[in-house]
Amino acid sequence: MDRLGLQRQGRRNDLEKIKEFIFNNKNYLLIAIFGLVLKFLFLGERALHHDESLHAQYGKYFANSFTKGFYKYDPLLHGPLLYNLQAIWHWIVDPLYNSAVRFIPAFLGFIVSLSPLLFKSRISKKSLYFLILFLSISPTFTFWSRFLRHDMLVIFELVIALWLFHFRPKHWVFFLGLCAGAHFSTKENFFVHSVLLLGFYGSYAIALKKLLRPSLRDLAAFSIGFLIISLPLYTAWFQYWPGFLDGLYRKSLGYWINQHHVERIKGPFYFNALIISAYETWLIVALGIVLTFWAKLQKKKWLVLDCVAIVISLLISFFANTPFPIFVSNFLKIKNNVDIFFFITTVYFSLRFTFYFLSHKNFSLAFWSYATLSSFFTYSFLGEKVPWLAIYPTLSAVVFISLLLPKLSKFQTGVIFTSLILCLSKTIYINHIVPGSERELISQVHTSKEYESLLFKIREQLFQDDNAIKPRVLVLEDNGWPLSWYIWGIDGVDFKAHYSSYSQYDFIFDQMLNPALSSRLVNTHERQAIILRHYWWPNFGELSFKNWLKLVVLHQPWSKSGEYQVAVWVKRNSFFSE
């Protein structure tokens, strides 16, 4: 057979392999495709969160100028990898509207939902179905797949690292170093996850009395892989050398340790438990089944000890007097009586589950029980309470439960699957019916649709033909984000101007109360109040079982939503005053 014939035969063989793969995995693929629809349907409907606008804009800066617009590491904005990817995407698709802005996390979310197929040979059919089903229809995983943040990129990197560790292809340690470098270049929770891995390594060494030591060759391969990806990214492709050390320790560690103590976004230790129970409600049912299974594994003395630990936690929670000492509230981050229960039980069962499964040499269950409880504790302990961090313990719990499924009865398995499927209504509600609602805790502090609609209207007018009348826009205080994403860099838009020229602008965005500006514009402009952001941040002191139940079942908050208004000064009797 000639060379051309061999190429044709090779293509036919490849096509047959693809057909065979699709046929053998058609059920899994159908579930994932349904998840793809959920991830991309009405993707641009929710107004851009101010964080999303920052992430998109810094990608645009880099896309506009490789030598002048590159990202210099700022711990508030995390690592550089996302901005490099956004820059490439901006070159491909310009201009970027909301749906296109969110393409990268949505696409990564879909790829991650297919990733359990990589482990098909290592897990049961039940586990495989469950993992793909969760990643396809989960309320929170779907929500963060539709949100331009770094976390979906981190999850993708962790999945690749997990596959490398399990299957160990040629040069796997080097590629594992690449994954670690990518994680380090994405977000600072690289340090958190590294510490948690060291914790499991220490637990393994204690339980089995065996210390695993990597060879110098493996350390070198890992380090080379780590540096190959992280060094170019943090130095903006060797244009800004201080960036690497800034990300490694000089800016990153100090900033986030300080944020932990400052608690910029304050909340109780149980905040992640509230997020998870409100949206991944099926996990409450699964937890009950897991504890029932756990009880059957235990000898009587250990079961009694577990019950005693729970009872003691409840008693301390009920009878502890508030306010707590500074050490308890500021260092341990225990803010109220409910926190005490979650703090004690998480620490206790993290040790019990991990060392039980290690002693029985079930390393998969040991690792994933440890990952679930240690990440839940850590992200609950960290001072800044934000809803997206709950996705890490949630995903670990999902893997742990999936590995337990073959050991459970058909009835228990059916209950878990059914409760997960019932949460599909939550997925559709928070992602497609009320995305970014001020009544949803997962929305955090979110840009109002009213504000975004105004910006779209102004941008449309700014993009008219050159011979058309275009508005002049001045942006002053409190409107930097997300406004900059929509109209930055467009002719006719200024972010500073002399007082004497204010009357020439058709739109002036400013803080709500500015007496000096009001006196200057009172004769030429009319002030309109508009909601920039709205939010629901609970009064945690009012939490009760009844209020929690209303939140879970009816999505009804137990306290009022808040809003932050800004002023838009519109020039009177101008072409754009209507």
C-alpha cells in the first residue's frame, strides 16, 4: 500500500475508534450534552459581576498590547493564566459580549463534566454515572461554570493532575509539575491545596509508619515542569521579572494572610455549610446515608465515641456564652454557637474517617474523605467568606460519595441519585430564571440588570457611524467596575476632566452624594439614581431552622436585600436625554 493509502487507512481507523467511543459511552455523553445546554443556555443574560469585568478587562489590556498591557501580579486579581487565556480569546472573538466573555469557564465546565470518562477503568459504573450527572446538572457547579472566575480553571488543572497521578504515563512527574505550575499561575489557593496535600502525606506516614520520599530525579522533573509554565506567566513572558517572586511569596502570602485576619467579607464559620445546603440540598440526604453506612462499619466502642463527640459538640453549642473570647472569634473564626458544632465535628470526623480508611488500606476513600472534610474546614476557617470557595469541598464530597456507591444498597443509591436529580430545579432557577438575583446568597454582591442595560444603551450609541451624533461620557467616583469593561477605550468616554468642561458631557457617572458636583450641574443636568449593585447578605443572628428551611425550599431570604446606588447625571434637552 502506498503512502497515501496508508494515510487514508489511518483516518478510517481513527474514525472507527471515535464511532466506537461514542457508541460505548453514548449514555454518559447524552448526560454531559444536557449539561452543556445548561451551561451555555442564556449565558449572557446575567449582568457581569464586577469581578468578571475585571478579569475580562485585564485580558483585553493584554490583547491590545503585548508589551504595554501585560498583567503585573496583583494578589487581589490572582494569578496571570486566566488573563493570558482571555487575551487569546479576545483576539479570536472581538467584541466580547457577556456570553462570549464567559466562554472559557463554560467550556472548561463541560470538559470537566466529561473527565470522569478518563477514570472509567478505575471506578464503577454507578460512580461514573453519578459523577457525570453531578457535573452536568449541579446547581453550583453549573453556576460557577457560567462565571468568569479562576476556579473552573483550577478545577480543570486538578482533574488533569489527578489523572496523571493515577495512570502515571511516561514523564508523568514532569507533567504533574506543569499542572502544579498552572495551578500556581491561576490562583493562590495553590498554597492551601499544597498544605492540605502535605497534611494527608503526614497522616499516611503516621497511620502506616512509612515515609514516602521522592527521588532527586523526580523532584528535578517536577520543578522543571513547574517553572516552565509559571515563570513565563508571572514574568509576562520575560518582560517583568519581579512578577515571579511577587506571586511566589513577596506579595501573595502577606496579602492573603492579612485578608484572613482583616475579614474583608465577614461571615460565620458555617457559611459554606449554608451555601452547600441551600443549593446542593441533595448532599444533606447523602450525608445521612453516609453516616448510616459509617455506623455499620464501626465497632461498638468507636460508634459510642462518635456519638459522644456529636453530643458534646451539641452541648457546647447550646450552652456556650457569647460573645466569645478574642482567641475563639478572631483566631479560630468561631462567631456563634452554630459554628462551634461545625468546627468540632469537622475536625473530629476528619481524623476519624482519614485514619480509619488508612488503617484498612483503602487509600481512595481515605484521601477523598480527608479532602472533603479538610477542605470544608479550611475554606470555612479562612477569614474572607465568598460563595465560590464552597465548590472545592463540594466536589471532594461528590467524589467520596461516588466511591461509596458500590458499597451501598440499591435503595440508598436510588435515594442519592433521585435527590440529586430533584436539585435540577434549583439549577434552572438560579442559572436561567433569576440569574444574579439579589435574593440569592450565591449571587454575592452583583451588578444590577438596570445598570448594565444603561451601559449597553450608551455603548450602542458610541458605536454608531462616524457621521452620527454620539454622546460624551464622563466617569467619576464609584463606577469603575463593571463600567470600564463596557465603554473603556471608546472615543467620547473620559475618566477625568476639568470642572469647567463638565457641562459638555451628556452622561456623568458619579457617587450618589456629591454636593460639590450637584452645585455645578444643577442647571445643566438632571440626576438619576440607579442601582449599581444589589445583594443579600444575611443577618446571621436571625438564622433559625424555619428560616433555613424557607431558604432551602422556597429560596426565600430571612432578611432584607441591600443595594448600592450611584448617580447618573443626564444633560437636559440633549439628543440623549430621553
